[in-house]
Amino acid sequence: MIRAHTVEQVRAAEDDLLARLPEGALMQRAAAGLGYAVLDLLGSAYGRRVLLLVGSGDNGGDALYAGVLLARRGVQVEAWLLSDTAHSGGVAALRAAGGRVVPAPGAEADAQRPSRDRFDLVVDGIVGIGGRPGLRPEAVAALARVAGTPVVAVDTPSGVDVDTGRVDGPHVTADLTVTFGTHKACHLLDPAARACGAVQLVDIGLGFRGSQARTSTTEFSGPIEALQAADVAALLPRPAPDAHKYTRGVVGVRAGSAAYPGAALLSVAGAASGLAGMVRYDGDPAAADLVRAAHPEVVGPGRVQAWVVGSGSDAGAEDAVRRSVADGVPMVVDADALAFAGTTRGRPAVLTPHAGELARMLDVERADVEARWLEHARLAARRYDAVVLLKGRHSVVARPDGRARVTTTGTPWLATAGAGDVLGGLVGALLAAGLDPFDAASVGSWLHGAAATLAAQRGPIVAGDVAAALPAVVAALVGP
């Protein structure tokens, strides 16, 4: 399980560790991890050229001491100082190791840099985790002069909001982010997560455990987690030795319409992934013919342990929601049914909007949702008293109490019509099998992304390919 911690929590852990370590030891640990990560990315050392963009904080010191390690292995290292107060010990050490330390070129300098100023890689040590979003003009100018060069960010990309994942103004876009001690929210939450590139965690001994994971006083309320394969495997429902179809859970699907019969087929495909014992379809007769042809094991209306409602329901959405609420079982509410999500209060429910749908539910602009995914997912979870699965590149699952998980599986090929219908059916199957709404939503989202990634190994995908790949993903996690 990846757990992201706040700046406040990280600072507290660092202070505790610094009190027990020799002066400078913590920075040396971080710098060593950073330096070796840079070497791995370069692939070789001798003759390679690395630029350090160095600000006034500890991230600048980390970059400078990493530069010392690189210089001693034959890398030509140059540091551009973006502040008059750069880490003095790091500057002296880099010069002693043969590195070049100069002030950053001013904004008025010639934009056409000579060939000697071309670099194989840039290390972003501009701003630390305590910095505000955005960058000062001198940092923007320096980055512009090395545009197109691969970037390694120290801890977090400079200019992003560390605790919320927001991006407000100019910022670094990294190919690799080397972070220390723990993940931060910006490594998981878009849009900042897109600026991180790949994220590599270096253990520097902060040792996050119970007492240090206290809640911040900022809007980052409650922990943020990202399930990993082992977590999903542990949560997945498995048939007992004496199981039968009813004990494994029965999931009902009320989706599709005469206008959108395919939505019924795809919702059922997700529900019929094998994670529940039986699927019942109770929807449009025309859609029912498609469902029976593709899934002869699916039966008609009857008692269920969970409902999936809304995908492609068109004018029948309200009736589907009200009938499902009356059954008193957990529900997945998607697409057209989200307009009636308020009627699910008091029942266990998972709402599965994309950014545009959530914007309508909260009466805000879509751009606001896409700028602050976590904030809006939590707001909707509180307002509707339900688990909200906000679908996106890194989907966010939020509970009304503020606890949240971020899904990091998936592929851009998953942006295809009907993929959300498959997801809704899958989450419904997990609800019927006995998972609570928070676990069902986060496990379902993880499996959905992993199945898309597996299917995309053969090329571009459609939604049905995602459903077809689900059994293989589950088998890889828990065996046949």
C-alpha cells in the first residue's frame, strides 16, 4: 500500500530523525539516492553532462551533493544558482569535486545557447516541498533554456502544490521524480502527478508509522492511499470450499435502453467477470436480447445483493434508481442515474461520475474539478453521503469521512466509449460478493485499469476488451 503523507507530517518525521543523526547525514542519504537514480537514468557516467538547477532550500542542497557523487564518477556537472543563498556546503563540495557553479543566466540572455551548454539531463532542485505553487521568473527562464532535456525532479517537481496535487502557474514537468521517505499527495493526484513522470521512492529512514500519520490541519484531511497488487489480492473475494452461486453474491444490472442497448451489454460484461456468483439483468427488453445472446448465464429479475444502475438508462434512469433504492441493498450509480444520486442517501452506494458529471452534481465548472480532483471528490462524498469514484487518468475514490484512494493502474487507451459501463458492473459484482463500497470501488478501479493495460499489449482496445481481460488479471493476482 502506498500512503501519501503531508508536508507537515514529513517535516515532523524529519525533525525527529535529525535530532538523532549527525549533522548533514539526512541530506547525504537523500543525495546518494538521487545521484544513483540519475546514473541509472543516464546509463553511463563518463563524459555525460548534467545541469543542476539549484534553489535556496534543502532540495538545492540535495541536488548539489548528488552532483558531487556524479562528478566523482566522471560526469561533467554544472550548477546554475537561482538564489544568492544556495547551500554553501554543497556549493563548496561540488567545486572541490570538479563541478562548475555559476549564476543562472538572466532572462535577458541570448535564448540560443551555445553547444557547450547542452546537457544530457537536468536535475530540478529549485523549490522544496514547502514551496508555493508556481515559479519565479528566473526559474522559468532557466527551464526555458534547457527545454527538451530530460528532467529529474528532487522530491517533487518544483511549482506544484505538494499537499493537494494542484498546478497553478509555471512548474517543472519531470521525466523522473526521486522522492524521499514517503510519497506525497502530488505524486498520486492529477494534475501534479502528470508532472512527476515516473516516481522513485528512496528510503532515508523516516519510518512512517501510526503516530506520525496524524491528520494535517490543511484541507488534506484523512489519508490518501494507492492500492498495490498485493493489497488488491488480499481484498479480492474468493469462493469458499462449499460455495454456491448464491453465497458468492448475486448482482443485478438495471442499465441500457432502446437508445443505448450496448450499455447494458457492457455493464453486464463487467458484472459477469466471475467475481460474483450470478448476474441478473432487469432492463430494457431490446437490450435483454443482446445480453442473453452474449451471456447465456445471465438470468432475469429477482433478489440481489447489489444493484448497478444508470449506464445508458436514458429516460428510465429515475425509475431504475428508485426501484433499486427500495431493495435496500448496496448500489452502483452511474451515468444518467447520477442525476438522482441524492435518493441513495442512507444506503451503501458508490457513485461513479467522470469530471463533467461531477461538475453538474456540484454545480461547478468541469475545469475546476480537473484542477482539484481530490477536493471535489471529497466534497461530493460528503454532500451525497456516499463513496465517490471520480473517473480519470488517476481515478479518485473518496469516502464521506475524507479517506481517499487513488488508482494508478491504467493506460491512455482506456479512454474509450463504454469503459465506464464495464467499471460499474465490475464494482457492482464486488459489492455483491461482500466488499464494502470503499473497497469495492478502489479494488474495481484498480482491476479495471490493470485489465486495460493487459488488453492494450495487443494494441488499441475497446471496452469489451477490458471486460475480457479481467479474469486473467485476477488469475495473476490470486491464481486459478
